[in-house]
Amino acid sequence: MRRLIVLGLLALALPTLAQAQVQPQTLTIRGLGDTPVTLDVAALEKLGPSEVTDSREITAPSGRERIDIVYRGVELAKLLEANGIERLDRHGVRAATVIVIARDGYRASFSWGELFNTAGGRRVFVITGENGRPNSAREGAFSLRAFADLRPGPRHVRDVAELVIELPR
């Protein structure tokens, strides 16, 4: 009887475990044309990733400590350029919004002007690795950080699924 209960519980848990382990490892870009663009980590690597070091102060058992985290990824603007944002109407695209959407539905947004016409735009990265390793499961295959933001939390997007370019109507 005990064996049947254990087998029954395992049968119920297997679909959930399978879903948890099979996380999509792709990023989809919508709004650059009629067909969405789907990329994997290897496609981003071909764009020539950069590394960004972020220093922060943390509280440790021994007190306050300063740590450096080295992120590897591609500038969001460079990723959009490589996938054809310049083919959009040149006047309309200047009023475009780029929406970054996580698999859990969390969203952050950037204007075209912010990404392509400010120094801060060159510090918005789609990240694929941290400290020489691929992103953790918590971060997902792709995460996004805006390193020039004064308050980085609101536009730190974990497990990025989509980039959507919205043009004004």
C-alpha cells in the first residue's frame, strides 16, 4: 500500500518537475517586422558580448563589504540594431518604446531616445552570464540590467522572454 502511495505521488509530481526543468532558453523580439525574431544564447554570443563590472556594498557577517560582479552580455541597443530596428520608419522609431517582458509577466520599458541618444543607453545590457558562469536558474538564460539607473531594482528583469518594440499610432 505504501508503495502505491509513493508511486501515485511521484506520478503527480513528474509533470511539474519536467516543466520546471524545461525552461525555454530563447528570447523573442517582436515589432521589427511581420515575423518575430527568436534568439538563443549562442546568437547573442555572435554579436560580440561585453563585460560590465558592477561594484556594490553588501552586509556580511563581518560587516559591510564591497564586492565586484562581472556581467557578460550584449548592449540592448546593439541587439536591436543587429536585428533591424533601423529598418523601421525613421521618424516613428524615434518615439518607440522597447518593452522588456519576463516569463512571469514583469515588465520594464525604455524609450528609443534613452537607448540610442543617451550615454545611459549604452549601459543597458541583456545579460547571459555572471562572474564567468552562465546566468543562474533564478536569472534565467537572459536577464536585463540598466547599469546607469540610480535605482537599479525596477529595471532589473530576470528570465527575460520577450522584447517588444511599440511604435506610436
